[in-house]
Amino acid sequence: MNNYNFLLNQVESRVTCFEKITLQEMEDVKLMNRVDVKYLIPLHLLPAILQDAQLHYKILEVNQDRICPYETLYYDTSDFSLYNNHQCGRTNRYKVRFRNYVNSNLSFFEIKFKNNKGRTIKTRIKQPTEASITLNDESADFLHQQTPLEASSLRGNLWVKYRRITLVSKTTAERLTIDLNLTFENENQSKNFDDVVIAEIKQEQLSGSPIVEILKQYQLREGSISKYCLGIMSIFSNVKFNNFKPKYLYLQKILNQNCHVRTSF
């Protein structure tokens, strides 16, 4: 067994120890209007972090699976205007995507809006499970209702696939999503980031959290790049990423550290 599979087996073992919560029970913690904070976590630290979090969180279980596959197709203009708005740090910006929640057999067309107060507002409508490169009529109408964007200018340009652990606080309105096995794809190539995990804390209002204190113990600091932006930087060579360079260098540092850990098993 290689070290990567060894680490995944450790993660899979840790998630079995959590008290479970179902999709129906999680209805009160949808957090469609929220504040969120992201972290980059080296994969080799995740088993210990999960063990520390077990006392404070329940875990979402769907069809007896606690690490659930997700498939997301992101839409943007030909000149990457939505990506560039994020890269430039513009507020009141959008992400537009199709997301397939594989285990639930549910798919949605989703719009994420980051406003100038730092809040993330997500709206969505159900969709067939087959994604299309251009928006169908229902999605186009929804886009026009929710945004100033033109549906005709958007095309699906990046698939993001991963497996997600969803933890729900036992005491507050808080969710923690942990995404691993990250893969980015377009029609020409793919890129994997197996050694790094993207975690996101989602709350109604920014407040203290057990997971923040846990992550501090591992000297992990908040602030990671979004999966969409990381995918665009990794797959497309003709985009600017000057403002992402510090985060990208931090990511490379984590990847290099994780490679060293693997070779020292």
C-alpha cells in the first residue's frame, strides 16, 4: 500500500467514529446566506484533525457514505470575467455552476454571490443530472432573475470533482466542509491535488469555533484560494493570477511538505 492510500484509509477510519446526521436533519443548517472562511490542510494532518473534531461535530451520512462524491461544472465568459473579478478582489462578484450531488442523485444550477459585506449568498434550482456546456432555458431565466449576467455569454469551462466530508456543529449553526481528492478537468487536460485538502467553515455570523482552535494547534492559518480559481490557474495558461501568488506559494509549500512526509513514512 502506498502512503497516499494509507492516509486515505486513516481518514476513512476516522469518519466512522463520528455521530451521524442525515440530510433531513441538516435542513436547519443550510446556511444559504452566510460568512465563510477557508483553510488549506495537508492531507497527512487530516486524520488527527478529524479525531480532535469528533467531540464537537456530527457527520453527514448519505446512503451509508460519509465521504460523498461531488461533480461541479463552472461557467464563465470566454475572457474569464468571473474569475478575473475574483482575482482582482472585486466585491459583489458571482460564481455560476452546475453541481451534481452524486450520492443523493440530486443536481442543481447554483449561483453564489459574494457581497461587499463579506457574506456569501447562494441560490439554486433543481436540474436534470446531465450537465450542458451552455445554459438551458430554465437556468438562463434563473440567471437573469438573480444576476446582471448574460446567459448567452457563459459556457461551462471547468469540471471540479472531489469527495466531501460535511461536519455539523453539535451546538451552533455551523457547518464545516472538507474537500479531498481534488481533480480539475477541461476538454484537454486534468490536474490532481491529492496531497491537499480545502476546508471551509460556514456560519451565520463570524464567531468562535472549535475547529478554528483545533486548526491553530496545527499552525494552520485561514485563507485559501477557491476551488474554481485554483482550477482555472492550474488548467489554463493564459490567465492572470498576480493577486493569488501568495496563496499559490503557500499551497506549493504545503504540497512540498506533504511530499517530504510521504517519503519519511
